[in-house]
Amino acid sequence: MTLEEFEDLVDRCGEAPAGWPQDVRQEALRFLADSQQAREIVAEAAALRAMFGASVAEPAPANLAGRIVALAGRMDDIQPPLAKDLKPRAPLVPGRQPFFNRLGPPKSYLWLVACFGLGLGLGLAHGYAVGGSNIDFASLFAAVGS
């Protein structure tokens, strides 16, 4: 038996001779007795098995499954509040509503769009006033497109 054959035997069947096939067991035991490298292979396999066999995780509490099931059962009884059931917030200053609430949703969005457009326009105007930009937009969009 060669060292590679013995290592393959230990890898496939484990380090215990009882797990080795009967037809090669005697030859493998003789090789094990004669070879220091074979004993090192068996020792490494035993250490690896001990390392994987060791329980490193803390066991879960005995009542964990029961607590999870009980909580899941209670979840059916809990109903989330609907938006129409919620009370409106009180204004920060009594008698006054916040600016965007007074305008209503459509007008408040128009203010946001107007502010964005004004900022964009002022930024472009400033860029052209100081000599334009140094950005090559053709290469920028070519890089974005690829």
C-alpha cells in the first residue's frame, strides 16, 4: 500500500480501522504500523473529526419553540391601525397649520418643483456666466451609456 492509497482510505472511510473495508484492513494496519506519515494522517483525521464533532453553539432554551408558537398565535389578534383611524397631529403653533398643509397636496408639490427649477436655472446661469463648464458632456454620457 502506498501513502496516497492510505490517505485516500482514511479520507473515504475515516481514521478508525473498524470503518475500513475488510479486504484492505490488514494491509492498511501493517502500513500504519510501519509508517510515521500514516500515523500522522490518522492523527490529523482524528483531530479534524474531534473539531467538527465539538458542539460550539449554545443550545436553544427548552421553551423557545413554545414561545414562538404562542407569539405567532397572538399575532392574529393584533390588527394594525388604519390611516383613517389615526388622530390628526396637533399643529406646532396653536391656530396655525404648517405651510404645506395649508396649501394642500397639489400646490405643495408645485412649490417643490418650482424651487428645484429655480435652483437648476440659477446654477446653469452661473455656470455660463463664469465661462461655462469644463465637463465634456459627450464623454460623460458615453461613459454612462456603456
